Amino acid sequence: MDSSMAAFAHWTAIALYLVTTLVAAQGIFRQRQSNQALLLALLAGALLAHSISLTHTLIAPNGYRFDLLAMLSLVAWTVNLLILLLAVRHPLQLLILILAPLGALTVMAAVYDWGGVAPRQQLSAGLATHVLLSITAYALLSIATLQAIYLYFQNQQLHNHRPGGISRLLPPLQTMESLLFGLIAFGQLLLTASLITGFLFVDNLFAQHLVHKTVLSIVAWCLYSVLLVGHWKLGWRGNTAVRWTLAAFAALMLAYFGSKLVLEVILHRG
């Protein structure tokens, strides 16, 4: 991509995210619903520009970027996309107010390499896709886990008739539950794609140094699948959903970090 075109995409994304933030803030601080169509159109435009910016940031002739800032930008884009899709049916002004400026910040941080120039990784396109999908799925499902923990405490407050604090500012419980299952469904979709690309592009996923990660990732995928089917078919919600979310994420966390523990500490492998 031409550098001037890339710079245009970067600054367009930043500008549109900031304008989105202002429109959302105007509605909240004036205690009225902002122009929903305008708000969503601005966010959609920011996401489009951000996607072009990400392409330039993540992919270059000399390799792929998988550093923290680049991944934060990718995750911010993914979460804002999910919020845009959910905001079509739910009032999510406050979440847009919080997440849109984070989108702008991550674009700027990733593009201008805050903290130093990130090294590029020389990988095949298929393997790079697998890595990007894995990281994004893990990040989304991590956020879903935090959301589940928050919903648990929000449920406890409501049962004890003590709603307060930040709960008064956030959308209703039903909307926050929709956000939780949106995060899980989106994360599960990416996890599925990650497993498929892993089987396609990684040599022998069941080799000794990968078997722990592969098996636990499949276990996590099965648990998330049961949770989503239970929610859609049986109406699972509340603490039942929280327990399944935590169990599935525990398996996923062991897949990502437990396998490194086994290899590097127990088996003394690099």
C-alpha cells in the first residue's frame, strides 16, 4: 500500500473515532439519545478506515507484526465491530463513548510504534492467519470472561437490592448479557477458524510440543459450544452462563499458558 494512502487511512480512522466519541458524549451528557443513525455511520466509517490501517500495520513485504501494540489495535477493531453490530438493536452509547477513543488510541500507538520499532515475523500467509485468529479469539474470550465476572456481581447486587456504582451508568442487565453472548459467539467463531487454520497450516498439531495446546483448545471449543447451545436452546443465563464461561476460559488459558509451563518448566524445553 502506498505510504500516503496508508497515512490517510490512519488519520481518517483516528478522526472518525474521535468524532464518534463526541457524538456519543453529546447524547449522554445532555441526557438524550444521540442521532443513532449518525452515530453508527460514523463508527462504521471509523472501522472501515481502521481496517485499511490495520492491513498496512500488520502486513509488510518484510513480514508480519505480532507485537502488543499491533494486537491491541486488532482487538480494538474487533470489539468496536461487535459493538457496532449489537448497537443496531441495543442502546450502547456509553460503551461506544468508552471504546471509540480506545480505537483511536490503539491506531496511533500501533502505527507510530510507541516503545520502539516492532520486529517483523517471517511466516507463511496461512500460518500468519492462524496466529492472528488465535490471538484475537483469545483476547475476545478474555474480555467475555471479565464481562461474565462483572455480570455475576451485578446479579448479586440486584438480588440484594443494592444496585449502585458503575452499574447505574451502564446499559441494563439484559443488554449486558447480550454483549456477553455476542463476545462469546464472536470469539468462538474466531476460535473455530483458528483451529481449522491450525490443522491446515501447522505441521502435526498433535506433536509432543503442541498436543497440550491442541487438546485443551478443543476442550475449550466444546465448552463454549455447549454454553452457546444452552443459551440459545435452553435459555441459559445468569450464574449458569458465568460458570460455563469461566470453565471454558480456564481450559483456553491452560491451552495458551499451561502448554508453555509444561514445555519450558516441567519438560525444560525452549
